[in-house]
Amino acid sequence: MTEELSPAERYAAARTRAAEQATALAPFRELYDFELDPYQIEACKALEAGKGVLVAAPTGSGKTIVGEFAVHLALAERRKCFYTTPIKALSNQKFQDLVRRYGADKVGLLTGDNSVNPDAPVIVMTTEVLRNMLYAGSQALRGLAYVVMDEVHYLSDRFRGAVWEEVIIHLPDSVTLVSLSATVSNAEEFGDWLDTVRGDTEVIVSEHRPVPLWQHVLAGRKMYDLFEESDDGRGGRREVNPDLVRMARMENGTPSFARGRGRGNMREADRERERRQRSRIWTPARPEVIERLDSAGLLPAITFIFSRAACEAAVQQCMYAGLRLNDQDERMLVREIVEERTASIPGEDLHVLGYYEWLEGLERGIAAHHAGMLPTFKEVVEELFVRGLVKAVFATETLALGINMPARSVVLEKLVKWNGEQHADITPGEYTQLTGRAGRRGIDVEGHAVVLWQRGMDPGALAGLAGTRTYPLRSSFRPSYNMAVNLVEQFGRHRSRELLETSFAQFQADKSVVGISKQVQKNEEGIQGYREGMTCHLGDFEEYARLRRELKDRETELAKQGAVQRRVAAAASLEKLKTGDIIHVPTGKFAGLALVLDPGLPAGRANGHRGFDQHDGPRPLVLTAERQVKRLASIDFPVPVEALERMRIPKSFNARSPQSRRDLASALRTKAGHIAPERHRKQRAAAADDREISRLRAELRAHPCHGCDEREDHARWAERYHRLQRDTKQLERRIEGRTNTIARTFDRIYALLTELDYLRGDKATEHGKRLARLYGELDLLASECLREGVWEGLKPAELAACVSALVFEARQADDAVAPKVPTGPAKIALAEMVRIWGRLDALEEEFKINQAEGVGQREPDLGFAWAVYMWASGKGLDEVLREAEMPAGDFVRWCKQVIDVLGQIAAAAPSSAEGSTVTKNARKAVDAVLRGVVAYSSVG
């Protein structure tokens, strides 16, 4: 029974409730039919108090609530909020969510493809759109109060991550920033940086998953828990399931009955039991996995397969196996939704797109989801999955990047994926991101992550993946040509340099040298102490120590040379030995008289000898006078060896027979026991005749410090001084390599752009202003093509083909086959683009701009030129896809990127008044490409 509150306590509680009701958070909380989590409330309160927030929480934990509160605040204050996402699909999804909550008149959308209600107070956009608005000084920024950066951990992305930092650095100080991130292990570090560049920022980290996640391994027909709780009195420590450890040992190791040989035979019954256990361990087929999950009530499930083709194959396999996960009513509803959503697709294109096979899979409740699919098809899959009408999705890892498709279970087929260069193990961060989809808040009591058993699986390593929460945020920020001209035009060179040094990349680099800097300071104090210890009243002992060091280094160098020469001579003498030679082994355990049984020349030098990889040179097999047969090595012969005598080895000699060895050793002693080995005369040391050594010794003897009584004490201090000074210089080089790295790269880019007349002092030239409007990996190449008139006079389809070379990158390079390109003017223009790139590449090398560091212009890829030329020329989808040999989704994606860059070129090219045809033809090219499957709107 609770104690009754005193009148004062009741009054205080009433005042607290009244104060809470007066906040913007109170009406916001009433919009949801569930209680907000403590971390969501904490973040919303910080936001209402005027602070920026960084919220790091697991996937599916509802951190977007904080972003929606920023929207709520902006509308309440009659100001603007921009909600940014990393990909267009996420922007479209968020746009629909906010329209449902606040109405179509208050919410707009801006992506590369769509512009819906752009003057609305709340605009959802991709991060690149906001970056471009900031550089252009767009009027839309007026009245902006809040910016939400969803999936801000994208700034680790090698290709696009820099955009997030550009936005964070350049947003006006008056804008409050809401950063939403997956769980990262260095959220505090990122928060410290945000605090530095954006002002007061609250870091709110939640490790709590609202839906608990259970980890399993599916082997054969049985599903094993990955962990089991150990009741050892220490709070239930999680340990790897011993059944899995036993299975791994059984499958990967030797059977018990084989291990038991020599220690008594294993009973037949035990052997039979072990065989039965081994027969139960296999990797289940995809239809088996879905049936097993269905029987356990673990659908809907997402199975991650790191291959598009394998995702499609998985759907086919399930259909061939007769899997049906939907009842008749669900099948009819699926067909109704699909036909409604695809009504705008022309009938002749449906067959080309694999529509009917796709629809049959959907009706059964099975689908694939990957970047090669038509965007409309992917969106239908997402909608049906969320509505529970698709129950098994086979997806590539791109689905894990923010799309709202939570499932009850997530299946990982393998723990290895192709990273573009090699097959590599997935990281703990990737594992967390993928399995984070399991467990639907408000629907599931618990989520399930299932890993399929694979031969060679290590349960301990899997437990390490599942139990590790290390997912550090690493900046991928690098200055680009476009960034440089935009910054210099707005802020001048000096201020631009300072701005770049505020990047998260530089913040992390500077932080990493703090420990090194402290060590350098400590070393410098030690150096000063050692300098005092070696001070000599007779002269400069530092100079004397340098002479001693040079003398020692020269003597060591000559000694090494002598040793090498002796080894070479010894190896040469061993190569001359023959079977039956009697030699004298000069050193080692077997020194003395010996008979060569086998010269032991390396493979290829003597027939039939297998050689020894771990040793260089011959390894003669000998019989010693003490009856031992041993294989000798070059280390036993520090000096050359010569045959003292020869003797015949009987054909009946058997090295394994003690009697045989005894008889031959006796014959050896009789034959050569009286021969004294030739003493190897020691050669005159090279140092004795070396002029450099003579000079250094003379200088040492003449130095004033040579006669000091405390010379050797001073020398010991000098040696310590030299060693510490050498170590300190290495540390300083490491610091120099890490500090000001971004600014130094900017300096090199600035110098190259000045050379090409894009920048003059603190201002951009006309060419520079053109470059400032071109965004993309090949921004400088595009600008140079405009400058040199490469695209003048091209027809719209030809221009589209040329622009495709600026955006397209083949998934797998095929240098053996030259890509097909249009003939005539387009072919000439493409060749000219490659020539200009070659000139820029040479210039980048001259200015030390390194593509390996993420800066510079890659070679244009002509692999999409023919496909987009055909499409822009009006060819049918069937013909174009057949020629392009690519999935419809990839074709649409590349076409939309071509359209995006064509729009930039239309804005940046000289006007028609200046006699240029590029602007007019770029706009015509956009219309020619934006048709059919490419034009299907992503926004309903």
C-alpha cells in the first residue's frame, strides 16, 4: 500500500503536471497510441529546450519519433523543417508517413526525381538536395528552424558520406540539428564533434531493443539456440550452446571411433550413434527453411542472401517446391493491390519485366527484394510485406539500410559476402544491422535471428558477431573539386581551409594524435636530460658520438658483406660435393669426419631429390665417424668445404641398419682417420683496408672528447639520447601524417584548380562558377567537356550517351571486351572525353591528388552509353534490356542518374545566346530518357 502524499507533495506534483501540459511535448504524445520510451522523451525535451540532439538507438526502436517531434515543433512555431534521408526510397516512405499525419498541404518532397509541394513548411529530401541548396544559397532556406538527418551513420559511406558532413558544417547556426543514428560505439565522440561545430548538442544513447532478439542456428531439421544461460551465480552469463560446439567438432574433426584407435576399439553401437548424429547435420534448402519457420510460427521472415541472382533463384526454388503461404482471400487481395499499383505500366512491358512470374510469387506470399528490381516492383513488395501479404522475402543487404520492413525473423544464409574486391566475413556492425530487422514493435513479443549451418562453421565466432556491439562511426570526408570552388566562392581560401579543418574526419585524426603528442612531450623531456648527461667539458660530445656511430655502422656493414660472401662461397663448395666424398664438418653438433651419402642438392639441381623449402642451398646427407646418419644444413658450414678423399659406398649399404652404419663408419675411419683437415686461413678483415673506416678512426682520435676520463659514461648517455631522438622523430612523422590532412588535400586541389583557371585568389572564375553547379564523381571532367565544347552539336540521344559515361560504373569490370558505343559524333565525343580524362589524370598525379584516398577523377565508363542511346532514341524496353544485359531496376537507376546529371549540365552550360546547343539538347535528352519504365512515379 502506497503512502498518502502530504498536501505539499500533492501541490508539487500538480504543478509538475501543469508544467508538462504546457509544453509542446504533451499534445505530441497524444498523437500516438503508445507510451513513448524514456530515451525518446529525453531527446524531445532537449529539443524543446533549444538543444541539438544526437540519438543513437537500435534499428526498429522508434528513434524517428524524435525527428517527427522536430516537425511538430516547426509547425507549432510556424517555421520550416527539412527531413533528410540517405536514399530516395526512404524519402518517399517518410513523405507518405508525414502526409498521413499532417496533411498533403503541409508536407513536400524533393529528390533528384520528384518535386512535390516544394514550398511546404515541412519538406522531405535526400541529403544531396539539401547540400546543393546550401551551396546555391537557396531562398527555401529562409525560415528554416530544424533539420532532421535520418540514418546519419551514413557519413561512414565511402562514396556519399562526405555530403552529411558538408551539410552539418554549412547549415546556418540558427538551425537546430536532429541527428538519428543506428547504435554506434563512438556516439560520444561524434556528439563531441557536433557540440564543437553546431553548439550545444545532447547525446542520447539507447542500447535497449523494444523487442528482445533471440539468436538461433538451423542445422538439418533442428533449430538450436546460439546461447544458453549459465546459472553460475554471476547473473546468468551467456555461453555458446555446447550442442553447437559438439556438432562443429564432430563435423570438422575426426570421428570419435577414428580418434580411439590404439586405445581400445570403440563399441559398434557408439559408432552407429555418432554416424546418425553426423547424418543430422546439413544445410537445409531454402524451401525447407521457410517451411521450418512457418511450422514454428516465425514468419514473416527476411532471408538475406548477398547476391541478386540468388534472391531470384530462391523465389523460383520455393515455387518449384510448391510452397504456398497465402490463403485464397489473401491471394485475391494481393492481385488486386498489384494490379492497381502497376496499372500505369504498358502491357507490352509487363512480359519483359517478368511481371507474371513476379505476381505468381507474390500471390504465394514469396518475393525477392534487391537493387536490380524495378522501383515500382520493390515498393509493392514492401507494401505487401508490411501488410502481412508477403511472408517470405529474399533480399540483398541493401534492404537493411533504413527501409521500414520489420519482420518476425531474419535469416542469414552465410556469414561471408562479396565486398567488391573479395569474399570477406561480415562485420559485427553489419550483423547487427541485418538482424536488427527482426521483431516488429507492437506486433511481436520477440524477434528471431536464424543463421543457417554451414560446413566449417565456428559457433564461437558466430557468438562473437552476435554479442559484439562494436560499430564505430568513421568519417569518409574528402574535399572534392566542386566543394572547393563552392567554398572559395562563398568564404575565400583561408576561411574555406578553416571550415574543412572542422570536419569530423579531421576531428577524429586530431584526436588520434593526442596520445602520440603526449609521448613526444615526454620523450623531449627525456632527450633534454640525456643531453645534459653527455655534456663534456672538453668539447662537443654530440659530434663525437656521431663519429662513433658512423664508425660502428660502417664496421657492421662491412661485417655483413663479409658474412654474405663467406656464405656464398660455402654454398658453392657444397654444390660441388658428390656421393662418396669424405669431408670434414667444421662446426656444429656433428663436427668431424663425415662421408657424403647424398649431396642433397635442391629440387631441379639433382634428379629425384625433393628439396627443402625451408632452407636455401644444398643439404648433404652424411654418415659421421660416430655412425650417425644426419642431414646437414648450410649453418654447419660457415666456411667452404673440400673433399679430403673419396671412397666407394657398398650397394648393400642400408642407412637404417645399425650394423651397416657401423661397418661403413669403421671403413671411413680407416680410410681417412689419419688425414688432418686443412685449417681454413682467416682472411684479412675488409675493415683493415677500408678508407672510410681509417678516416673515421683518425677523426675520433683527433677529437678533444677522445681524451676525456669520463668518455664511456658520456657515450652511454649519448647512445640513449640518440635512440630516444630517433624514436621521437618517428612519432613526429606519424603526427604530421595525421594532422591537417584535409587541409593539405584542399591545398593541392586549390592549386590544380588555379592552374586550370577555375579559381583566382579568393574567387571562382566563370569556369569555376560552372563547376560549382556540377555535382558528382566526375565533376571536373564534365566541366572541362563543357569548356572545350565536346558536346556541342550532339543530338539529345547522343548527349545522353556521353553523360552516361560520367555516372555509370560497371558492377564488375570487364576489360577484355570493349563496350559497344553509338557511331558518328557520339563516338568521337566519347573518345574526346577519355582523352580529357587522361590529361586530368596526369595533372592530378603532378599535383599529388590520389584517387586511392577518395579524391580525383576515375576513368569514365562507357558501358551504359549504347543502352541509354537506344532508349533515348525511342527503342522498346525489350530490345534495350536485351542489348544492355542488365536487370530492369539497374537500367532505371542508371537512367535516373543520367537524367540528374543532364539537369545539372543544362543549368551549368553556356546559354543559347552564347551559341551553345548543350542546354537545349540536355533538356530534350531528359524528356527522351524520362519515359516508360523510367517515368513511373515513385510517389503515389
